[in-house]
Amino acid sequence: MPLFKKRAVGKPGEWYYCLEHKKVEEGPECPAKDRFGPYASRKEAEQAMETARERNLEWENDPKWHDAPASSEDS
């Protein structure tokens, strides 16, 4: 008897975006490493890549996410 289930069973109403197949799925069909979610609606899952792009731009421009420049002590 296996200790762990091979596959997570999705709940109805939980939506995911599969990065491998580039499709929306209700309940996780693909492994967690290949998906974004869960989302509350199909429409949110369909916009997953755009949401990720917007968040990445916000983080890239957020000064809290950038380290202080390294000081050069070449004297």
C-alpha cells in the first residue's frame, strides 16, 4: 500500500493554468511544478500568464527587491 497518492484530486471550482500544455484545467490534472493556481474562476486562470507578467514587472521595479550595490574596495 503506497504512503502517498500519485496524483492530487482537484476540487470542483478550483481552476489552474498548465504551463506545459498551455491550457486551463478544473482541478489539478498536471503536476504542481507545471501549473499556476488555484484560481477562483476559469477567467482568472485564463489570464494567469498576463497576471504573472504584470507581477514580474512590479517586482522588477520595486526597490525593496533589489540588493544594495556592492561596494568596491580596490584601494
